[in-house]
Amino acid sequence: MTQEAVCEWAAPPPVEQYVPPFEVGVVDGMPAERYHRTEAMSSGGVRAITKSARHFRLMRDTINQPTAAMVFGTAVHDGVLEPAQFGARVVCAPKFDMRKTVDKEAAAEFRAMHAGKSQLPPEEFDRARRCIDAVQAHPSARKLLDGAIVERSFFWNDARYNVPCKARWDASNRGLLIDLKTTKDASPDEFAKSIAHWMYHAQMAHYISAAEHLLDASPQAAVFIAVESEPPHLVACYELPGNAILAGLHIVNLALAKYADAISTGTWPGYPETIEAIQLPRWALRFD
């Protein structure tokens, strides 16, 4: 049976947090927290709702502490995209012996003093600095970012599905849409797999939609700057091909349709409640 049954699941009570009003437009310099709290479909939301509408609603209604990888990636972004602000946003946290009461108290005081900043242990702080230096030393990456507009936020109502959408570009420059990624492996084959796995092509398609809705123009190209998070911190720049953008746009349209349906019905279904056929990946069916 493959017919999808709609699970009448209502959204959980939202966490107590301020939700800024949704206003259509392009905003430079918007604080990241305000952007993230605005209710709308984002590229991260596309990934979540592709799994299920319930995953999207949980993502929106839950405040999670960022993982160590997320804190590290944010620090690298700050250092590459807005180097003048790096010192105000990223701090090297001293090592504390959490077996000692005095160190526990000192750690708590340090966290409170630097609340809102990316707090990295010394070895992680140094690793982030090496990633930043690697990007700045890469000729193509440096040319892409020289004079770029960074951290621009977009808010629009999708013309087809009439749902609120938002996007926050890393950078744009001379008609190019630029996104910075920290990755384990920036080689062509492996980063291509990362694009597919993390739906970076859908992210770029969503970003392009922002430009078409609000700037009345499509970027000439969508480019990734990939920097390896581990030594030797190699850097590579890749232009996303047109067929990948079209595939990403298909994912975005499916996501927006789900979002529109969930908003109109007030329900956020999970997986089908029927018994579904399943197919193993091709590699699992080999007999040689």
C-alpha cells in the first residue's frame, strides 16, 4: 500500500520566545538571532520538512543548544565573512578543571560574561583561525569575497504557494551567489556527495528564489567555497551546475507545497500510517 494517510498531529505548544513580525524585504546587518526566530520557510526548513512536516514544526518550536561543530562553523564564517567583527563574536575559552569547584564557578562566570559569543577551547580556536587563514590565502576564494556583500537577509512570500519564505546569504559579489562551507573533505567527489546529502543544491535554489522575488534577477552563478575543517585545511571553490539547481528547485517546490498544506490545515503530519513498500539502496543488492 502506497497511499499516504494524513496523521492528524497538532503542533506542540511553542517555546516561550519572541517571534519577530514577518516583513517582506531585503535587510543588511540583521542580527542572526532575529533572522532565525522569524517564522518562515528557510533552506534549513526545506531540509527538515522534506523528512516530514512534523520534523519542521519541531525544529521551529524547539530551542536547541548549538553543537560543537555548529559553534566551530559559525566562528569560521565570522572570521571569513566579517573579519572586523571576529574579535567581538568569537572568544578563546580557557581550560577549566571541572573537578574543582573554583574552576566550575570560573567557567560559569566566563560563559555568562561572553554570552552570545562563540566560545571555543584553545585548540578549536586555533583550528578555526587556520581555516580562516586558509580561505583568505586561496586566490579564487579571496577574489570571490573581495568587496562582497555579506550576511544579507531576504524575506518574501512565495508567488506560487503564497507562504512566507526567508534566506540569509553568506555573500554575493558581481552577480555571483557565494556560500561558505566547512567540510571534512573538499575534494570534488566527496564534496559533491556532501552537496547531495545535505541538500546544498536545494539551499542554493531557495537562495536564487529570494533573488528572483526581491531583486528581479537571478544570480549569474552559485558558487561554494569549501574549506576543510581538519589539517591541512585545503580550500576549493566550486560552481554549482544548472542541473543541480533544477534538482534543488524541485526539492524546494515539494517542501513549499507541504508547508502550504500544513499551514492551511493546521496539522503537521509525520510519516505515512499505512504499510509502505521500501527499496534497499543499489549497493546493498549486489551479489558479487
